[in-house]
Amino acid sequence: MTFEHFSRRARELYAEIPAEFLKDVTGVVVHRERLSHPHLPDYWTLGQCEAATPLEDAVEFRSTVHLYYGSFREMARGEPGFDWEGELWETLTHEVRHHLEDRAGVLALRDMDHAEEQDMARRSGRRFDPIFYRSGEELGPREYLVGRDLFLEVDVSSRDLRRIGPGPLRVRFGGEELEVALPGQREGVQFVEIDGGWEDEAGTEGELWVALRFMKGLPHPGRKG
């Protein structure tokens, strides 16, 4: 998709968003350049919601949506069959949601963005917040969805380790019992991927991870740490 086509479709799709969601959004600005994360060079920023500097007597919270054509192009290079239209619509609505949540003082979407960035850092072998997944969508008791990665948080005490010995840890999920091989490193939070991943009734699927919290020296878990 050329820059000119991208810019035109961005404005056409923006116009399709219901007006009530665009209150105090000044518009969409399309940039040619690409924008990478400051600490994750392979993590491309597709869009941003920029809050305007408020005036002292301002009563409205205004924002501008920015889109980065170069970032879309970089993603397209690495993904055969890249869905330009779908990603463009998803990015536009994502940034408008940021505007709405920022106006309301809600942090759910920013928490999710943080969780996804930290998950990327984990996969890239960089330093990351070990309980980043708690900033994702909480699906059930200690079950968190980050993008399409589902994390099950499980505490492992010294007593548990003595009880199971070298054998696997058994974890309940979705009415089934999973066998989780214990990693060699048994401190802090360790992540074990479960073969086969997860899939819901609608056919949505992704990777399934068990976040093992080795409890020696760790506090009791809170909601989002």
C-alpha cells in the first residue's frame, strides 16, 4: 500500500467512527516515518494518541491521533498477507479508545499496552517486569490475557517442591489437569509454555504459559502487583 493510499484510507476509516467517540479528538495525522519503541527496536509503534497541552481555563480534554506509515510497512515486510485495512482500523480505534479512557481517568488500555511491551521484552531476552501479565485482561482467578498469550499464575512453595520432587507440577485449567515441567531455575517468576496453547469456543487461539512464582522471599500476590 502506498503512502497516498494509506493516508486516504486512514481518513476514510476515521470518518466511519461514530461521532460520539470522536468528541474532542482534533483529527488524525499520518506520518511517513516509522517509529520504534525506545527500548525494543523490533517493536513498531503503529499509532499514538497525543493529548494536547491543556490551557489553564480549558474544560475539555483534546487529543490528536497519529499514524506511522513506515511502521505499518515494516510490519508488512515481516508478515506475508499483512492485513493493511484491518490493522489500520484496529490502530485507529485503539488510539480513540486511549482518548476516551484518558478523558475518563481509566488506565485499562495503557495497562494492556504495558503488558504487551513487557511480554515482547521477555521474548526478546531483555529485562522485563516479572509480573507484567497482571496488567493484562483478567479472565478468571489468576488467569490473564496479554494479546493472545494466556498466563496462569501459580505459586510454588518450598513444601510443594519437596512434595513433587523431580516430577511435574499439576495445574488445573479449563476443567483439565496440565502437567508443568519445573524449570531448573527455581526462584522469582519463571515461565513455562504449555504445548498446544489455548483455544476458546469462538476459535480464538494463542499460546498458553504458566507463570510459576517460587515463593521463597516473595510477597503474597496482589491483583496487579
